[in-house]
Amino acid sequence: MQHRYDAASVGGAGPVQTFLHITVPNLRVHFVITAVCGLVQSVKIFGVPYVMTRDGPAGATETLYLYVWNAAFKFFEMGQASAVGYVVALLILLFSVLACAFGRSGWET
């Protein structure tokens, strides 16, 4: 990895060019992993809003998982809960595939 920075300094690249053209592309894989994990964690939020507010004032703290739980077990609309669950899973899968395709070029060493 150091040879890239040495080649940039010999080629006359400044610190900003070195950062933008060497450091950032090498961190692309880490950016992708962080984005996918962050998306999955943000969608999975259920416990804290449920325990603290039980839907809060007019559903202000309702998350996707809480919506699915309410549809299934509070209103007994299993079909709607299942459909929303599948749509959320497909959106996460689509975002993950797109993020991996975006980060693919950064996986070479």
C-alpha cells in the first residue's frame, strides 16, 4: 500500500490529490460495509420505541418493524404485515446488491 503513496509523491501529487485519488478509493469497501450495516440496523429498530412509547403520540415513534408488529398482532392483519415485511427485506437486498456493485472496484488490492 505504501508504494502507491510513494509513487504519488514522486509524481508530484499533493496531500489533497493523494487523499482523493488513493486513500478514498481504498476505503470504498469500508464505506460500503458501513452503509449496508447502518441500513440494516436502522430498519431493525423495534425495542426502544415499543417499550418507551407504545407507538407514542399519534404514531410519531413508529418504525417499520413496529408497524409490521402492530399490523400483525394488534390489528390481526397478517397479510399486510407479511407484505410490508417482504417489501422491506427486498429493499434491503436491493440496496445491499447495489452497494456491493458500487464497492466492487475497490476490492482489488
